[in-house]
Amino acid sequence: MISNRSVIALFKDVDSAADALDAVRAGGFERDEYEILTGTPYPEGTFGEEKPHHGLFRYPLVGAVCGFIIGLILTAGTQLAYPLVTGGKPILAVPPMAIIMYEGTMLGAIIFTVIGVIIESRLPRVFMGAYDTRVTEGYIGLTVTTSQEKISKAEEILKKTKPEDIKRGWEQTDLD
């Protein structure tokens, strides 16, 4: 059983938050152990953080392929299961099949895109770490979530960066 603790430091300006982030990184904390919280949208890289990696572009492609295949199976299967010979025309009529396959492709792409956005946004978040409502009032929060043994080191590093306020969050327990 691993027990994690979280601490948040609040800063008023971007430069001091970026300096604190550099100090946390220099202190040996991994990328998944810290997070910047803001109520204001800042461009990527403002705080010196790495560019986020995501695979969102894959979801619509996979969804489109799945939708196309389901549309093809549905239309071809229906026409073969209930064959209607009409005036010597072929059993599998391609133009009507194309409409259903197109709609299936679009539906699959949309559904998988929504699922991809939810997954890539890390929702639902079971444990977010320490939080302070002042983040929504313009403060910038730097949250460090790490093991119980390293949380004191994180607090010391954050105190040296002179934040406006610093406080600990609640405990998360992972069952292994």
C-alpha cells in the first residue's frame, strides 16, 4: 500500500510560479509529481513546463474506421439476409450502402472523439491533490503530490521560493 500526500504553494505572478516549478524540478521531482493550477488560461510553456503529449488525433481515426466497418457489415448483412431481387439489379446496391457507411463513419468518429477527450483530459480524476479556492481568484498554484517520505522535501523547496501561502492536502491511498 503506497500512501501519497500533496502540498500546494500559491503565487501571485507568473515569474515566481515558474521559478518555483524550476526549483521543484531541480529538487528531483518527476513530471507526474507536480502540476500548475490556474484560473486563467496561459499559453503552453509559460511556466517552463514541457509540452504535453496526447494521442487525441488517434481517437477520431479509429472511430471512423470502426463506424465504416459497422456500416458496411450492417448494410451488406441486411441485404444478404433479406435478398430482394428487383428488375435484375444486384443484391448489394452500393449507392444506398455508401450513405449508411458515410453516416456510420461520422458517428463513429464523433463518439470516439468525445471518449478521447474524456480520457485525454484525465477525467474523472479520483485524486487531484491539494487545492485552494484562491486559484480561481487569480493566484497560481503549484501542487506537488508525492510519497509521504518526500513531502517534507517538497515543502522545504516550496518555502524557499517564498510563496504567498503554502498548505498540505489530504491523503490518497493506492491499493497494490
